[in-house]
Amino acid sequence: MGIVALVGSPNVGKSTIFNRLIGQRHAIIDDERGVTRDRMYGKAEWLTRTFNVIDTGGIEILNAPFQQQIRAQVELAIKEADVIVFVTDAFLGVSADDLEVAKMLYQIKKPVIVAVNKVDEGAHAGNISDFYSLGLGEPIPVSGEHGVGIGDLLDHIVMKLPIEEVKPDKDETTFCIIGQPNVGKSSLVNAILNQERVIVSEISGTTRDSVDTPFVRNKKNYVVIDTAGLKKRGKIYEDIDRYAALRAFKAIERADIVLFLIDPVEGIREQDKHVVGYATDESKAIIIVVNKWDAVEKNDKTMDEFRKKIRTEFKFLDYAPIVFVSALKKTRINELFQSIDFVEQAYNLRIPTNTINGIIQDAQIMNEAPLFNGGRLKIYYVNQVAVKPPTFVLFVNNPNFMHFSYKRYIENRIRESFNFDGTPIKIILRERK
């Protein structure tokens, strides 16, 4: 998946354009200079392409607060990106800060698009030609505030993105390991491979890149992706941490199954929910792995009590199996692989059309949909349209009549009828014409 980085001086509207591209109000927008300091990430879709967008802090000549850190962030964003969108301000014209940004971009060999923002319905349009002086190609007039020219900008972005290679399906299971720093991700990789293939250290954040390792176990092909420790977005200050975070996001995209590691010694932390949120956002199959179980003082009730605590804290992951392991002692690794194989089957499970329709019709007979938004939902027909994750289209009389509790009920009936442990289920509503 391609990556697009938005760069420019402060207060030119990068975050506004970022929100336009990803289609939601994600980045903080404020008239104060330098509000966006850390990089922010989002996903955009245009025509047949999907790509990631990185919003960055503003670069300026003056020795403003956090400027050194901001420059480091921008440099890393540029290094990771396939296309650079250089955002400028039509109202201000070409500024000294713009020239400073341009100097950075002259040194890279990547496509650069100059977007001249704040061209609101023709205002300041006369200044557009001034931006040719930056020497970075034809400037594109846009208005992030009103959406003017955003389609043209997206057209240019898609044209400059590298062509995606369609990789042939391989008979292998790909899974990645995520979690906060120092929960034992690299140790688990070594336990899985039964050899010291990844650097292991007690220092938090030793792994700063994603490492793919293919291997064979019981005559079956696997690829394990070890990732650097993820932290809550607001807690990522160091440039190397943010570089590692982006690599981890990309690892999650490449994997089918995500092993989400928890440290029972440290206990469940609020940041853990943010960490696993990246995997749920990508609709990946998930296994919750409690590592370092050997370091816990326990009795015959300890495991059940910790399992209940996980279910309470991660109610949105009630479908994910929980496996207790010790990477250090190499215990329960076989049990972990049994879960991986089982979850992979669930993630790829396809239900015959007549079977799924029978299940849904029985569900409606047993529990009629409630009155909602002025009507009662009627499901006429169901079809599974995809796997990874299993995706079902429900043809109904009116999608607006679906109450969230009834949608949850339908999902639960599907899960009760078929074993979808470890995988999310997508339900899409379509009005029957």
C-alpha cells in the first residue's frame, strides 16, 4: 500500500487537507502555529487505489519550540513516503519557510506535488503562478476548507503512486507480533524459531524495525513478522519510536493474523487498548497472548481470574482466543500454534449460501427485529462476499431500521452456528430493490 506525506510550513492547512483526504476529522485543526507536532496517520481511497496518508508538523526557519523534533519527524515521513505533497498558502504567497521546505525536497528523488491551499472559490488565484518559482512542478490550487480541487489533487497523487504488484497467493500463514515495548515480542519470535534470530534485550524498544522470517513447522509454511513496540499515539515523542510505529502499522497490513502480547507482570494498561486498536482497524484475525506467565505467582485460580480480567478490559475482543505462554521457558508454544492454525481457518471460512440463509431466517423467527427509526427490519437474503475477514451482505427492506443491538444479535447467531474464533465478522446492509 502506498504512502503519501503532507509537508509544509506551519498553518498552511496540512491538517485540513489531511482530513479531506481520509474523509474524517482526525487531525487537530487550530489557527495557532505548530499545533501538529507528531506525525498522524490515516487511510485514503480514490478510484481503485487505497493509500496511507501522513500528516506532519510545520517546518520554519525560526527557532520555534519543538522545531528540531518536528524536522526529524518530517524527514522520517519523507523517507517512508512514496509521494510528497508540499502544501503552501495562496494567501501568503511563497514564503521564506516555503523555500526552506523546498531545499529539503530538492535532495530527494521522489515525486513531489505542490498543493496551493486556501484558494477559496477563486480568491488569491492570481498568486498561483508564483509557486512555479519553487521549481517543483505545476502547482495545484485547492481549498482544504471547502473541498475545492481535492479531486484534482487525488488524481495527481494516484498517478504518481508506484504500481502495486499483485503477489501470487502462497501456501503460507503470515502472522505478526505486536504489543507495547518490552512485553517479550522478540523473545517469543526466538522461542517460535527455536533459535536466536532476533536481538533480545531488557532495554525497552530494542527492536526498531519489522523483521520477516519464513520458517517451516510440522511441514507447514509460516512467516512471522516481529515489530517494534507500539505506544499510544500521544505518548510517542522520539523520532525513532514514530519510525518504528509506522513500520509496525505496515506489518499489521501485511499479516493475516495478529498476536497481541500482554505482560501479566505489568498488568493490563490503558495503552494496550490503543495498541490492539491498530489491528482491529485493519480487520485482522487476533490472538491474545499472555507472555511471561512463568514470572507470575499463581495458584489454580490465577489463570481463570486473569482471563476474566482480559475479557472485562477487552470486551471488543470477545471473539479472540487467549493463550498463556512463556517465551523464556518455551512453554505452551504448541498450544499457540494450534490457535494460529485454527484462527487461520476461521479467517478464511466460507459458508454455503443456503446454509447461512437458513441460519438468518431461523434467527428472525426466534427473535423479531425491534421497531427502530419508524420501521421494523426484514432480512430477505444473505450472501457471503469475502473472507479475510468473513464478510456478509444482508439484503433488507431498509438499512435504517437496523438497531445496533439486533446487528450484534445476528453476528452472535452466525458465531454460534460456525466457529469464527479469532476473526472479526463484517456485516454490510443493502436495500433490496
